[in-house]
Amino acid sequence: MKQTELKSGMKIIGVIFLVFVFTVATHDGEFWPFSIFPMFSKAGNPWTRAMVLDVTNLENEELWKIHSLNERSAAAISLRKQGVDQIDFSNFVSKTNHWSETRTNALLTMFDNEVPQERQWMIAKVRGELDQEDLITVQIHPLFLLSNDRIIRNPLLDDSHYFLREE
Amino acid sequence: MNWVYPIAKGLFEPDRDISPGENLFFKLFELFILCYTIKFCFEWAHYTQIRNVDVVLPLGVANYIDVSLFFDNYLSYLIAVSILLFSVMAFFRKGPNWHYIVVILLFHLLYVIRFSQGEIPHSQNLIGLSLLCFAVGLVWYPDNKTMPRFIIGSILFFIGLGYTSAFIAKLIGTGFHWFDGRHLWLWISEKSIDILSREGVYQPNFLQSLALSSVGVASIILLIGWFTEFIGFTLWWPKLRPFTTTLLIAMHIGITLTMNIRFDAFVIQLILIGYPWYKILDIYFKETPAWVVKTL
């Protein structure tokens, strides 16, 4: 490589770098394939994920109660076996603040209307945080009950839990 | 600028002659990028067609166009097939030299279509970044003697930059106490829910149990990882590159063990680009193979 090619090489890298800076600066750090890799940059914050539980054998009074992970009696449904990307599912549930009819029905579509006959599956948010005694607490918040192609909201939660803000 | 020259010299190694092994390695590396590009495209197209329903998080160009238009009618497959055709033609250098530019634009579009569901995965970033460098290199360096050096050098530049910028993002996002082991506890608990949800069962492994047993151990794990990210930019210099690469691979293995996040394409690419494999190939190849000369 000649000196001139060395210089032109760095100039081209410089131009790509400027495009990189401009795109990530105007798109919250992400403009694929450019990224400042901000994952894990904000440490110590509480988190929210989601999971599906088989609640077929639970009594009605237990069905909708918020409970800790340690108290969990219902088995977790393996989303991999359902052909659902677990990370997508988790983000879909945890990041949706306005459960419109489309969004709610999208959950049924996600599971391809394949909840087995006579079974009841609970879609739940799972929240974790570090408490004041430096212990991790993880709580399960039931959100939707799936059964026989139907989806039911948690009757113990008011509308504000499903319509936090307009999107 | 004086400070740019040592970086340019490290990335492009102007004093080293181009060897048959280097040419062969370059083409094999391009094949690796091509295979992963095709793999990702068809995986994304398939998932989009059967699962995507609504845009939860618009990324990239999805901020400006409604990508839900591509969720049905096999349009995602159409994009994937287009990428396949253009990338194979680009690999064999058939047709004009801007084919990889079309590939990276379509690849970006397919990424934002597939990942409009809320998650921002990063394990495909290095493949995308490499394609971009191939696209730029083939257009601006039609002289095939210089082009491989530019492409590999620019990929190394952006990989190094990515790791160091991740270090800085943590410093700005949290501060010097980012490596507090309790933060790792939170992440392990979060990822344990992901595994439980994915598999239906979860058991912590040895390293997770060790980290959860002591805040000191968890802090040391984070500190080592953070320091490794910081020195990412040392990939720019060939003498330091193998050592930094080894540390980065170890860091990724650590992330996989503690947080169950796999970076297969990332790690394979680091293994390929971080070590001077051309030296081994040079032992066996005294001349550049004919198929490589034709397609360089």
C-alpha cells in the first residue's frame, strides 16, 4: 500500500465514521449495523420481562394474584417449543403500554391460536429489582389469560395497567 | 495529522507484502460473511412472515417508513432472495462493483423489519459492518491489490471502536461504579427469566452460582469484562491484536456463561480476523489459487 492509498484509506474510514456518528446520534445509539453497543450501559435499574405459565390446575382465587418467583406453582411454558422467539415475546409484552385490540390479538397470533384444548395459559410480566437489603426480588404479575382462542384481561387490574399512555 | 498515521499503519500494514495466503484468507473470510448473511436473511424472512404482526419498536429506516407492509405476502422472502442473488454475484465479482451496496441496504431493511418487535439484538452487527466495508472497499478500491487490505483494516477499525465505545457508554450511562457486582446479580436474575421462559426450566450454572454467592466475585467478573472492552481499540495494531482478540473471546465466553447471551457469529468473526491466519496459509500456498485470483 502506498502512502497516498494509506491516506485515502483513512479518509474513507473517516467518512464512514462521520456517517456512523450522525446516524447513531440521531437514532438513540442504534442504526444497524452501526451501534454504540449501549446494552448494559445503565446498571442497577429494575427490569421487566415476560413469560407464559400453564395455570390450568390453579384455583380461580390464585389465578390472578401477584406472587414472587419463589412462590410460583404453575409450570413455565417453553416458548422455544412453541416456535416463538422468547426475547421478542418478552419485549412485546413488557414494552407495550397501550393494549389496543390489534396488540392484544397479536398475542393470539404469536401463539398461532395453539393453546391446547382444555388448557389455560397465563401471560405474565415478571419484574425484578434490588431491594434495600441487597436482595433480588422477582415478582410475577398476571396480565392475560389465553384459552380456547380467547384472551382475557386480569380482572384485578384496572384500565391504567393496560393503557398507560397513548402510542 | 500525526496521530492518524500510526493507526493507518496498524490497520493497513503498508510495509508488508501481499501474499498468496493473505489473498486466500481474504476470500475465505468473504465466504464466511456471505454464508452468515444468507443464513440471517432467510431466518429473519421466515420469522417475519409467520410471527411479526405489529411494529413495537421502529429501528433505522423503520422510523421513516411503515415496515409492517413487509410482514405479509412473502415480501420479506423477496428481500432475502434479492440479497442472496446480489451477494452471490458480488462474491464472484459478476456484474458491477456496487452489488454489495445493494446488499447492505436490503440487509438493513430486512433487519429493521424482523427486529421491529422490541428487541435490539447485536450479534449480527459485525456481519453487517463487514458487508458495509466490503461494499465501500469494492467501489473505492477497484485495484484488487489494495482492496483486501482496506476492507480488513476498516473492519478491524470499527470492531475496535465498537468495543471501546461500549466501555464509554457504560461509563456515561452509569459511572465508575458500573462494575458493582450487584448489577451483575440483577442481570443474572433477568436473564434467568429469559431462559426459564424459553426452555421452561432454569438452573444456574457454576459461574452464575459463584457470582451470586459473593458481591466481590461478581464485581471482579464485571471489572475484567469492562477493562477488556476498554482495550478494544488495541485491535488496530497487529502486534497487540492476537492478545486483545483472545481477551475479547474470553469475555464473550464469560458473558455467555453469566448471562446466557450467545454471540456465535461475533466470536467466529473475532477468531477469523484477530489472528494472522495468512501466515499458516502461506506455508501451504506458494501461489494464490486460480479461483481466488478470478474472484478477488
